[in-house]
Amino acid sequence: MQSAVLTDTRRDVRVMSVVGVCHFLSHFYQLALPPLFVLMHQTEGYSYESLALLITVLYATSFCFQIPVGFFVDRFGARTILMAGVAVLSGTTMLYGILPGYASLVGLAVVAGAANSVFHPADYSILNASISKPRLGRAFSVHNFGGFLGYALAPVLVSGMGELWGWRTAIVIAGSFGLITVFAAILLSRDFRDSSHTRRETETKSDLKADLRLLFSAPALLCVMFFAFLAGGQMGPQFFTDKVYYVMHQIPVVLGNSFITVYVFGIAGGILVGGYVADKVASHMRLAFWTFLLSGVFTFGMAIAPPEAGILYAVFAVAGFFFGFGFSSRDLVVSSLAPPESSGKVFGFVFSGLDIGAASVPIVFGYMLGAGLEAWVFYVASVLLVGAGISVYAAGTSAFKRS
């Protein structure tokens, strides 16, 4: 008995580790090219507008493919789709530095966006079906932590290699790392389970009408709204702090960016602690509600706190901690409304809200900066985070009433 428990534990650790590494690569490659934009502008003559368009193309393509990929995951299996996504995204990143011309970059951004679309539906399908329920919160925690670690390391590593060896060599090296890693991931994932296994074992047949009813049910739509609010609320502190404080308090940009760093580290710490706590509590929707509500309160504090570094560091650390703390609980809420044989499409559908929020809210924040309403960046971000907490609570309540 003890041997069986130990075997299950080791398998859970292996599954969450492999999936976490794959999610790390997804986030790493999303930010691999932007740190090289200055070098690309200097050496290739591309305008910053044309370079920024590459990121828009990547995320827009990822949004378009994510929901269909969720259906494919449930039908054909998550492991093959996930490994193909890692391989294609890594290879495409390498080709950025090999193929000449801007048109090639645009075409590769489309392919990269399509490859990036597989991670959320495939990752969560695997975790849902493979991980023991008592450790599922920690599995989601490892998954989310891997993604934020990718965001944190990409700018430092890629820009450093670019300064040493040029942007082309840097991006080729970055891409080759993923291609090497995917071979190890394939070997370590041969016994992965996912929603397609559940579908075959329960002899569940595909019914498009039933699938659409599930996706457009109140809980799923509330989760889409939640992720849109969440992404928009995160944009304020993580992408606009340096600009807001420079305009509002004449705080140097370097110092402003240090507040962002503290915020991201707070998120990472919250993710790790929140995953452990999520496995110990019964009501994940209440836990998610309160953590995002508190994150919104401290985000509001970013606008009204005295412009003193010690105070602001504390505000950003606590806001980030509560923001990350709720991640595993929110994932468990979504997991509770996703039938095991349909988890791929459900997670693919609801996570499309991230792309909606990330694409729409920055335009509003940019307008506020230009209109002299810089403090409203934090005010609006705080309202969005409170709205995210309310949405995830409503989604969990609605799912409970339907069950």
C-alpha cells in the first residue's frame, strides 16, 4: 500500500513537472522576440510599429486557434498535441533568426501563435486526468509558476545573448533549447492521461450541440468574463507602472520598473503558497473571490499611496501575492465545471478571455496616460480585479446550482 502511494506521488510529480516545463517554454517564447526589438531595429531597419505588429499577430492567431484546439484535444489526445506545439513553437523561434525578410517574420508569427494556442487546453486536460485529486491544486500551482518563470527569464536571457552575439544568434539559441527539451518531455510523458482517455473509457460520443451548450452555459461564459477581467487588471501594474509613476510623481523609469519586478515576484510567491492552500480548503470559489478582491484593493492603493519606495514596494508585493494566490483556486473552479471528457474544450474556451482582456484594455490605459488620467490606470485595474473575483464566485455558484 505504501509502495503504491509512493508510486502515485512520483508519477504526479513527474506529470506536473513535465507540464510545468512545457508551460514555461510557452511563456518564454512569447517574450523571446520583444527584448531584441532594439537590436532588430538597429541592424535590420524595421520600425518599432512593424515589430510590435508581430506580437499582435502572434496573440491574435493564438486566440483564433485556442478553442478549436480544445476540441481536438478531447477528440485526439492532449499529449501529442502538446508535444507538437512545443516542437513547432521552438522551431519557429529558431527560424526567426534564420529566414530573411520581414514577411518571413510575419508568417512565422502566425505559425508561432497557432503553436502557442495548444498549451492551455492540452496542459489542463492532462493535469485534470493524470494528477491525484488531493494534489491537483499544487499541480495547477506548478503549471502557473512555470509560466511566470518563463516571463521573468526571457527578457534577461535573450537580451543578454543578443548583446553578446547579435539578435539572430540569440533567438536561434533560444529556440534550440526548446527542441532539445521536447525530446526529454516526450520520453517522460508516455503514460500521460487526458480527456480523450476518459471519453473512450466512458464511450462518450461527440455531440456538437451538447458541446456548444456547455461552452455557452452561464458558468463557462462567466469564466471567460473572469479571465478577461483578470488579464485587464494585471495589465495596469505589470505593464504601465513605470509610465504612470513617471508622469504622476516624476519617479525615474528604472525605479518604476523595480516596482513591477516586486509585483511579479509577489505573484510567483502567491502562486506557490496558493496551490498548497487550495488543496486544503473546500470552497475554492470563496478563496478565489477574496484573494482577487484583496489584490484589487491593494492595486487601488497603488494610486493613492505616498510616492515613497518603501511603501510602494510593500503595496506591490502584497497586491502581487494575492493576485497569484488565487490562481490554483480559480483553476479548480473551472475544473469543477468541466466534464472530464470535455476539459480540453472548456479550458480552451474560458482561457480565450485572457486574450480578450490583454488585447482590449491596454488601449484604454494608453488613452488615460495621454489624457492626464494616469491614476485611473490603477483605479480601473482595481475595479477589473474586483470584477474578476465576483465573476469567478458567480461561475462557481452557477456551476454548483446546475450540478
